[in-house]
Amino acid sequence: MPEGTSIVVPGTTADAPSEPGPRRRGRTTLIVATAAVLGLVAGTCAGFLVQAHRAPTRLPSLSQPVLNQAKGPGPEPLSAAQDHRVKTNGDLRKLLLTRPKGTKEGHWAGNDGWMDLPEYADNYEKPAKIFPDLITDEFRRAAVVGWDEGSTYTVEIRLVQFHQEETLKAGEYADSGYYWAEKKGGTRSWSVPGTEDGMAYVHTRPETKPGYYPMYSAEAHAWRGDIAMEIWVYGTKQISKDKIMDLAKRQVGRL
């Protein structure tokens, strides 16, 4: 045998693979697993045998002590001034502001002061999309009033009522009004007194279109109970804070 040559004995570390392969599960693991299963079965059987020899536990009586009926007259019903449902379940148009004297009635303001679902949906940029949403959101009805103040300003006020069997949709629609109003550039905003989160907005940047006068706008959104309030003012001149706030405060007061 040449000098320097080593003998490799099978089973020693010299012939082990350089990379460890996956470790196999030996018989010891299988025995432990089998014992655990047998122990679980035996314990369950013993538990049943112990429970079978125990006396049944007595259940508590289902009868309850009789409560004495309260005597005396019940509370007085709310007056019409206190019960907001008396107002909102009646003619919704009566809650709208009255068209000022000297103004011209807007021919676009609904049919006899009412807006049905298709008419209201048509006020959105994508009526076909909002129509099924309004059905899902339990749209009930909408009352509207509008007028032209000469050739300078146009005013439209809508009261949109929801059934609200499951959620407060009036508040959600007011929130939507806040969101879109605040996205417009050059917008100033103020809280509407007498509301929890009502807001009024004046947009100082007019919308321009070739061949038309610049169109300024202002709006106000609030809600009370199941009614969302929307006020829109358009004009060829910039609209003042006082104008939109006066309309918003007076309309909220009627709700």
C-alpha cells in the first residue's frame, strides 16, 4: 500500500454524506404516539364509567317569582312639539323654508315639491350607479323647494328622508356631502349652529365654461333624525358666508 494512503472503514464518519438529508421518523416516535392514543381512549372510558355511577344533578326550577304590576297612570304621551316623528311623518314639504316674496319659483324643483327616487338620483353625476345604492340605503322620499333671485342667484333646498330600519343613513349622506364639498378647491367652511356636525361651504373659485358666465356656488349639509338637509346656492357673483349660513340656520330651525 502506498505511503500516505488511508483505509476507510464503512460506517465511520469518513464515508458520511457532506449535506445532511431529511431526518426519518424512527420507531420510537411511532410507539410514543400509539401509547398516547391508547391513554386518551382509556381516560375517556373511565370518565364515562365514573359519570354513569353518579346521581343526576337536580336542575333549578324554571318558575320565577311573580312581579307586581305597577299601579297608577302611565306617562303622558309626548306633545307634537316634543315628538319629532309627528313632524317628519307628516307632509315633509311643510318643513321646508318658504320661498321669499319677490323671487321666481324654480321650475326644476321637483313635481309639486316632491322628488321621487329617479329624480333625486338624476342629481348625481352617475345616476345609474347611485340609483341601486339609494334603494339599498332605504330612501323614503325627498321634498324640495327652489327659487331664482333675479338673474344673479339660484337657491335649492332638499330634505331627503330615509326609513333607517338598520342604519343611520341620513347621517351618512350628510357625511358624503361634507366629503365632496371639502374636495373642491378654494373652499371656506363653517359649522352650522344648532347642529352636531352640520357644515356650510363657500367655493371661491367659479366653474368656468366657454360662452357662459363664471358660476360660483355654496352649499350646506346637516342631518336631524332620519332627514338629511341639502342646500345649494349658485350665482354669477361670489356668494357670501352670511347668505348660505342664514339659509342653513333657518332651515335647521324648522327641523
